[in-house]
Amino acid sequence: MRKVILVTAALAVASLGSAQIGFAKDKDKPKPSTAAPEIDPSSAMSALTLLAGGLAVIRARRKIR
Amino acid sequence: MASWYPVRMLPPLSLTSAHASASPRMSLAARAAVIVLVLFVEKFVLNFFVNFDGPLSTTRLGMLLNAAQLLGLRFFVSLAALLALFVYVSGSERLRLLNTTFRCVPIRAPWLVLQFICVVALAPVLWFLGGERGTLLPFPLSVSLLGVLGAAAAVTLLMAMAPWTLWTQAVKATGTPGSYALSSALVATAVLYWSQELWEPTARVTFEMVRHLLTPIIPTLTSDPITRTLSTDNFSVEISDICSGLEGVGLMLVFCCAWLVCFRAEYVFPRALILIPVGVLLIFILNAARIAALVLIGHSGHPAVAIYGFHSQAGWIAFNAAACCIAVVSRHIPWLSRVPPTQNERPVRSLTDGRPTPDRPATDQAGGENRTATYLLPLLALLAAGMFARSLSSGFDTFDGFRLVAGAAMLLLAFRRGLTTLSWRFSWRGPVAGVAVFALWLAAGSVLLPPKTMPAALSAFPEWERYYWIAARATTSVIVVPIAEELAYRGYLMRRIIAADFETVAFAKVGAWPLILSSAVFGAAHGAMWVSGIVTGLIYGIALVRTERMGEAVAAHATSNLLLCTYVLLLDHWELW
């Protein structure tokens, strides 16, 4: 039960976070002079592959120590 | 299982599990996925019939309907994701049994036809909704009809996929996790609606942080809090809502929660929950530092690098750095982590094409090395160097040579660590597969990619620099990339899907699903050409599985890349590079 409650809390926050990304802004504003969006969708796949691979290496390193 | 399913409904269910395995139909999970997919596609298509600027944005009922569909979509997306995760985490035995029962039930075509009729009937109702395209029914009646037809479409789809009794049993079987998922989705949707108000105040906080960071460094910095603009003598940045840092915060929330859920056994709860606010704070600070660095780069006379290169990469670099930092540091803090560093010793193996080599003692073979790193680091080095090079570019990958240096260095290291145990021989099959892939990419590229000639920035290079750049790109593409990608996607991922100790999995034993999944990941990394990427991954994977030789897949990959490279350079079709 304790685990389920913890997971519930964690996933509620996770879904909130993921939905936050998906529905970033309902109405667009005029573009500023030099906009610097934090997350560039066109680089998403390579960045996430890098992260997933990096984490896999970190976990494997941990296992063999 | 008998208690799970009424005896009177047994004709299709008199099939035993043995029969089910002999003639397997879709499981409960697969049917749920199909339902979600069908509903998503139908909603996507029906959206084309709706005029969102009509009464949906002017009348009270219309706005209510519009808000309901927006929030409803968010609710159902959250519910589907949460339910899948909760059910997976809880590992319910009842659902596992029910999964088998579902495999005995056929898809019911008459209900599918009814569902299709409902969806088709929805189209004219949506088209005439509001009356600006003519009148079918008064607006309130149209809305009511919309509700009835929508509900009918959903119910008939459920009935098509399985009898109603089975669905009620499935709902009951989800039990407590189901109710948790439902309440979490409700809360998440409500909070999400409210959180839209967070963008502006968060951007103001970020603006103040960046201003405080830069003021000591650039004394001439001027700031306008109304427009949230920071200006130097020759560069200006407006910290708009999308720069506020909330996107990174969202990503970090997802990462921290997923990390804690996946590795919950290794952390002390509730202490470990502190990682969530720590991660959020870290990424928020890094976002402010990112914008400050952006202004500094622009101010120092490189506005194009700041705008085109740095800004598109720095957010991801910061997120990856923060996520890896959380993952590594949290596991080294005894207050948070249950696992002492010396536990989890893993037997070390070394294999030839996935097979043990009994003639060599295990300790001599890998020597306790991180075999995952051996397989993955070349690709990771390529990706990291690519991101770094792009962050320094001003629209053109001037420093593409970094990829060659980083990738080649990691490949050399990987070979020194024992990749010679894989079979690198190849026959005619590999190059032939490569030619087929080349033809596929030409065909797909002609449809999907707009033609591009040599980039103007490259043409403007001095001649020797241009040749050097092309030679470095060609060497990376034909030699480094094929080996690095085949090691990562086929050598590691395809076998890792089967077993944690992936090197014990013989390539010949790899089934269809690992092949398809690893190909899907490979395809996803190829942007607009993702479909061709998946097919390409399948071709390389089959070449490897059939021959059990890594060299075969690498030869296929290198051949297709060599042909593409030649095609690009000879015929000036740079869209394929």
C-alpha cells in the first residue's frame, strides 16, 4: 500500500509534468526579437537517446563495481 | 479462470490456453492500445470538420464544449498513461488471467461497422455545428447529438474489441490501482488547467535571475521588466514564456518520477522524494544560466551562434547534465540509497557473437569492465560531440569534425576492451542489403525531403577547408557511424530487450519483437525519414540475426552510407546528408 501511494504521488506529478510539456501554451504570442526556447523539439531524439544511453552506462557501471 | 468469465459465454472461451497459444488473438493490453490508437486517429480526422473559430469560441455553450473537449483529451491521455503504469507496477494476477481470457475472444466485425457508421455520422454534425456553414440543427441540439454519437462510437468500439462483460471484469480487476489512476488523472487535469497561469510569473522570476547574473559581468546591461527584455550594446533577448524554464521543469519532473518509480527498490522512501524538488530547482537554475550564457555569447560578437546554435542545444545539454547528475549523485548518498556501492556484483562474461567462450576463463575476458559502455560509448560520443558542435555553430555544422574525433576515439577504446570477440566477417549479403537500403532511402528522400544543394556556408569555405570538412563527414558517415550504431542498436539494444546480461544472448535467438523494437528506436532517431529508418533497422537486424555476424550488419550499413555519400557529393543532393 505504501508503495502504491508513493507511486501514485510520483506519477501524478509525472503526468502533470509531461502534460505541461505537451500543452505548453494554448495561444501563441508574437515572436520576440531573440527568442530562446528552452527545449528544441528538433533535437529531442538525439538528446533523449544520449540521456538513455548515458543512464544505461551509469547503471551498468554501478552493477559491476 | 472459470470464475472470471461466465460459463454461458464460453463458446469462444471453451478454447483452452493451449488453443489460445496455438491461435493467439490480441491480449487485453493490445486491445486497449488499439482502442486508444483508433480513437486518437478518429479525433485527429474529425478535427478537420470542426470550425473552432465559430460558435465554439463565441457562444457560452460552444466555449464550454471546446473547453470540455480540451480538458477531456488531457484527462483521457493522463488516465491512459497512468493506468498503464499503475497496472504494470502493481503486476495484478487477476489482470494477467484476464489477459489470457481476452486472447480467446475474436474481434467482432459487426460492431466495428456500427462504430464506423457512428464516426461517419459525427462528421456532418461537426461540419454544420454552429450554422455558419448552413444549418443542420440548432446549436444546442447539435451539441446533444454530438454527445450521443460520440458516446455511441466509444461504446461500439469497446463492444467490437470484446464483450461488455469482459470489459466490466477488466475494470473490476484493475482494483485499487485503477481508482488511484482515475483520481490522479482528475487531479493532474485540474492542476494542469490551473498551471497555465504559471508561465508569466515563472518567466518574471527567470528574468530577475538572469538580470542578477549578468549585471556584474555586463555593466551596460539594460533591462525592461515590462517586456522582460535584456539588452546589451549589440544584443537583445526577450525572456518570453517559453524561456521561463517550465519546459525543463516538466521534463525534470517526468525524469525524477520515472527514475524513482523504476528504481524504487534502491532508494529510501520518503526521503528519496527530495530528489524531485532538487531536480526541479537544479534545472531551473541551469535555465537561467543558459540564458545568461546566451546573452554573453551574443554580446561578445557571435549573435548567430547564440541564436542558431547555442539556444537549440543548451537546453538539452543542461537537462541531460542535470538528469545524469541526479542519477549518479543520488545513488552515492547513503541517506537516500539502499544499495551500498559494493553490492550487485555481476558475473563477468565475454562472448563470441553472444556465445560463451569456454576456452577462456571469465575473469580474463572482460576483466570486470562495463560491457554496456563498450557497446554504447561510441554512439554516445557521436551524439554528444554532435550536440556540442551544433551548439557552437551558426546554422551550419562547421565543427562536424568533432564527431569523427570523438566517435573514432571511443571505437578504438571499445575495440581495445574486447569487441574483437564479435565476428566482423561479412559475405556478399551485407553489401547487397546495403544497396537495397540505399535504394529505399533514395525513394523515401525524393518524397519526404525537399531538395537541397551544398550549404552556402560550406561553399564559402576556402577550398582545403571544404575538402577537409567533406572528408571528415564522409569518414564519419561510412566508417564510424555504421560500427557505432550497429554496436548500440543491434549489438546492445536488440539483445538487452531480451536479457539484462545481453552478451549471453546469441544473435540467432533474437526473436521478432526485439528486432522490431530496436528497429523502431533506430528509426525514431532518423527524423522525417523514420519509417525508412525502421525498415532499414529491420534489414540490418535480419542480416545480423541470419548470419550471426556483426560484420554483416556493419557492411550493409557502411555500403548504404557510402552510396548515399557518393550520391550526395556527385549529384549535389544534400538533403540526404
